[in-house]
Amino acid sequence: MERRDLLTTFTGSALLLSAGCLSNSSQSRVCDAVEITRASVSVDYGCGAGPLRSGSVEGQAGDCNEELILEMVDEDETIEEVPFETNHGRWSIGFGEGPGQVRTIPSPGDKRVRIRGPESDILASEQLTVSHYLDAPTVNVWRPEFEPKTVSVGEDVTVIFSIATFGAGTAFTATLLVDGEAVETRDGRVDSGVDCQHASGPEYEFSYTFEEPGEHELAGRIAVDGSSKEGETRSIGTVTVTQ
């Protein structure tokens, strides 16, 4: 082989090698454009259904067309991996039970999601905001009852109801209302958890004497201390007061 042919062959090979490196480098740079634009999940509880999730992890991938992996991380430990296709644009992975979804039910507290590339390199990382029912206090009036149903003016009616919790432990105020007006209050506290079959909170007994005849509406209200919400109000029934 002549020297000119040798130089041509060597130079051509070098150009091909250089082009290959540039192509790989370009692909790497393109996939480096992967980002997470949203990462949030809400975990509620339904009696008979258990924890209910809604939310998603979403992002964009520029011109990247690779199978990537979404990782859910809890205290630096990967607890789930979900492969997905970027398809040259925006992507979204929901929380649920179906294929291609995040099946993990997050516990309270913030987690982290990461996107790994084909070479297992981390392309994006973002905090996962978890809105969890065990982080928020929700208390309800539980199985209220009263007696007697009919009284005379000057006689008492006894009202009893318990407290059920469906979230974080909290202090609360229990109130008896007559015709929409608060007539007696009690303070209490419940631990965190979910009450579907029974009440974990205390039972309260209220007594009220009616001075006016007619039909009077009874209701119980639970308000969480320090909350701006009015609290749950539940109708208990109607008392008939005779002269």
C-alpha cells in the first residue's frame, strides 16, 4: 500500500471514530435535558377501600428517545423502579395499580424521585411532595343519639356522641348545638389513625333543658383546635317540646 492510501485509510477511520464519539456525546447531552416538572401525591383513606392515591410525576425529555427509569427513594433507599419511554417530549407517570404506574403507597413525610438513564446515571432528581391523611387531623361526630324524643317545657334531653378520627392526632372541641346555636362545649384529644368500625375518641354526654315549645333541631360539631376550618357538623335529630 502506498503512503497516500495509508494516510487516507487512517484519516477516514479517525473521522469515523470521531463522528461516533460525537454522536454518543450528543446523545448523552440530549438525555441530560431530562427534567422533572411536577412530583406530588395525595394519600387519602376510604373505609372499605383502604389508602387512595392521586397524583403524578411529570417532566420533559427534550429530544431524548430512550427507556428511562423512575425511582422512588425513601431516605436514600430505592423502594420502587418504574421503566418508561420518553418519546421525544413530555412524560407522565401516575400513582396507581396499573402497569407503568407507581404502585408504592407513600408513607407520611417527603420522599424523592429520580430519573436514571440507560447507563444508570441520574438525569434528574426532585423532592416528592406527599399530602398524607395521617399528617392532617380530621375528626368526626360518631353515632350520635338522644332521648327522649318528646319532652315538656322545663324537661331535659340527653345527647350522646363519640369522636372518630381519620387522620393525625389532635386536640379538638366537641359542641352541642340547638337550632344552630352552641349551648355546651367539651375539650378532648384523639390519637392518629382511622376509625371505620368504632370510635377511638372519648364519648360525650350533653344535657339541655328546653324552655320554649316547638320543634328544635339538635346537632353535634367537632372543631380541630387551631384550625381555620369550622369543623364537621352532623345533624342528630329533632326534639318535640310540648307546653
